[in-house]
Amino acid sequence: MNEGYLQILNSIASDSPTPGGGSVAALTLAHAHSLTTMVARLTLKNEKWSDGHPMANEIVEFSRLHIDESISLAKKDAEAFDAVMAAYRIPKDAGPNRSKSIREATIGAAIAPQETVLASLELLKRLLPFSSVCNSNALTDLAAAGELSLSAAKIAQMNVRINTQYISGEDVDLIDSETENAIEECEQTIIELRDSYIERLDW
């Protein structure tokens, strides 16, 4: 662990509301991708796991890109919250313009964590088939990546809901329904993933 990592933790621990839970959800997903990449590389390292090499190669490339994406999602979430706060600072005598700005900013603050939910589901769906062919010595690391992905999704879902509950409209209903459907799929996938690695580990 280096000084940069500690700075991120200290930034989260500060009395500033950003980065907050939504950013932490995205950073959690970044950790899940990092662990997944490690398992893929350990799979590629040994011919014993050659059946898993094609999928491992795909995952290394996939997660390499999505680690960066997760960091971007963490920044996006913090920026979206800051935009909401800025909208509320608009003078109340600005009339409809203030209300419109607040609504638009709040929609943005819901969409940012929703993207983390969807990205978490995307990783979970890749972990499931990989769990049957990856290096079995690293299965608990893959399991950890799965649990982190689920945690990232559920934390992000809370940040979607805290924003959408204050506004209404078809666009809001769509965000809520898409997020809920993705969470349900995450929960079903983690059950299947757990069954997979428990069977391989003979637990």
C-alpha cells in the first residue's frame, strides 16, 4: 500500500460529503476487477488450467479497461453530488430555473450510481462461467471479487434511491425499475457463483 492509497482513504474519511458512498461503491468494484485480473493471470500462469485460458485472456483485457472505468465512475458520482449541492445554492427567487436545475442535477446523481450497479452486474456475469475453469487455488479470491461486486451494486443502489425518492416522472421510474432489475439479477448470479465455488472447493 502506498501514500496515494492512504490519501484516498483519508479523503473518504474527511468531513466533506464527497467522495461518499457512491464513490466507494465504484472503488469497491475496482477492487473486484483487480482481484478478478489476478485470478485470470494465475490461471494463465499454469497449463494445468489451460481450459480456462481463453476466458482468462478475455477477462484480463475486460477488467483492465473496467478498473479505469470504475475509477471514473467514482469521480463521476462525487461530481454529480457536487452538482446537486450547487443547484440547491441557486437563489430561490430564480423560480422555475432553480427547480429545473435541481431536478436535472438529481437525475444525474441517480444515474451515476446506476452505472455502477450495471457495471457490477456485468462483472458478476463474467465471474460465473470463469469460476468453473479458473485456477482452483485462487477460487477464494474469485469469490471475494464476486462478493465485492454484489456489495458495490447494493451500495450504489442505495445512492440511486436516495436521489430518485425526491423526484418523479417516467425517466425516474425507468431508472428505478432498471436498477431494481439489475440488483435482482446480481443477487441471482451471486447465488449461482457461490454454488459454483463451494462445489469446487468441496465446502
